Amino acid sequence: MQSSDSVKNTSPTASSTSAGYDIIGDIHGCANTLEKLLIKLGYEKQQGTYCHEKRTAVFVGDVIDRGPRIREALHIVRDMVEAGHAHCVMGNHEYAALAYTTELSENVTESNALANEKRFVRAHNKRHNKQIAETLEQFAAYPEEWKVFLDWIRSLPLFLELDGIRVVHACWDDELVSQVKALRGDATIDKDFIVASADRTSLEARAVDRFTRGTGLRLPEGRVITGRDGYKREFFRTKFWAHEPLHFKDVVFQPDPLPEDLLEHPLDTRQKESQLSYGENEPPVFVGHYWLQGKPKPIKKNIVCLDYSAVKYGRLVAYRYSGESELTEENFEWVYVDPEN
């Protein structure tokens, strides 16, 4: 087991003179709530952009889709990043938007043998159309602005290493981090990377899947889970920090519980070897993605998830990191989300 014309995001290995980082969870278009959280954290608007005198914000991705003010949320986050007051990594929804809008070939047209839905890296099918519908609708009157934001989204790194901490949307994988750095030189991607990710066996696809979606296991043959979002799934999300797991219950990590009869289902050798184990002596890592509920707290002393289901009227959460060696419950801040935000 292993532990374009766009404005480029800040370097994923750049250090900062900041007195600390405020790592903020999945926003999903909850722009009003984001502003409330930034103000609570001591950020002020100067020349139209939120900033803090001593601290830097870090967003874990999934700024877009689902919520009521996606365009406004993108403006807040992008403006902070471009002004040097924040960093942001790519979430699975940002990557999905890029894949949805990136054609597989410049020569493919609707009259070709490929159906229109298959012209793009991410097929324009019913499920994918639904996922991005809110974003496209909110940008319908701003098509040129959407193109500019897509260029900016493409500049977002897949992961960040900042002054002893790590930030990634879903899962840290040392081996894939090294492979992406060797391929790209850093953690950013481009159109060729996105096109290459259409091949599910490619390094590009494996990297995007691991960093933005995490790890998972297939359910036993014939079994399907229907999530609270209405989607049927043959896989379930798993921890990337489980130590010597034996059963499904030891690795499952998702908002939709497994059926009771599957909790004691034994992991076979291949399944055990496929799972990661992020060690307790590794640098602190911050993720989003997992739709947690309840009062925020660290998963382990060096792992924090910041996705507390904001767009489902949960909490938009931040962790205030100031160099501590052990992450603590006291350093979380949050605001509750109401249906209008």
C-alpha cells in the first residue's frame, strides 16, 4: 500500500509569508455564505477583493455546480487567488466542467459517426447534463465570461504543498503526486492532459480520478446503492488512511451508508492492496469532497475534511491552520447555510 490564455494560479510549491492558512471547504455556489464565513474569519473587502492582513485562504475545490450563486462564488474565489490572497485546488466538479466542454477531436462534428454526446471528454448524457445544469444556466447570459472562467479553472493545480501542509480535493497519493510532477513539472494541467484523461487507463485519468474523487471499491456483483442524490452506484467511497483494513466497514467513507449485510464483507487480497494508508507521521493534509455532517473535527491528528454539506443546508467550514503539529477541533470555524445562500 502507498501512502492557455488563462491566468496561472500560484505555484503549488510556493511558500508564503502568511501567518497562517484558512482552508475552506466545498462552496458549490453558496456565495453569500462564503462572504459571511470570510468576514467571520477577519477578511475585509479592499478594491473589490476579500483579503486578510496576516492570513491566506485556501479553497479545496468544488466552487461550482448545485448552488444558487455559482457565478458570484467563482468571482470571489478567482479574484482572491489572482490578487495573491488565496490558493485554490481543482475539485471533481471543476474537472468535470473542463471535460464536459473539451472536445475529443477538433475534427469531430455532429455529422460524424460519433454521436454528439460522445464528442467531448465527458459525455453529454442525462446524468452529466444534470450535474452541470445549474452552472450553465447561471452563465447562460454570460457566455464569454464562462469561457474566461473555464480558462482560469484549467489553471488550478490538482494538489498543493504549502509550508508543511498538503491540500487536495479528495485524496493524497504520494506515488501519483511524483508521477504527475515528473510528467508536468508541477500540479497544473492543460487541454492535452484533459483529452488524454478520456483514456481511463492513462496516468492523466488515474491522477484526476484519485486526486479529485478519491479511492473506492466495487460492490459485490449484482449489488447497487441508491444514494440520497437519486443516483445508483456500483461503487462506494473509501478512506485513504485506513490501517490494515479487513472488512468493508473498515474502509467505507461516504454519506450514504452501506447496507448492513455488507459491513462485514471481507476484503480480498487485491482489494486490500488497492487501498492507501496515509501515515500519522505524514504532513497535515486537508480535503473536501465527502459530504460530512455534524460538528467539524479532525479525522485524524493530521487529516481534516472540510466538506460539511454546505449546499445541502449544512455548514460552510474553515480550518484555521497556524503551524500546529497536531490538528485540533478548536481551530474549526463555520457558518450555517440557509436556503437563500
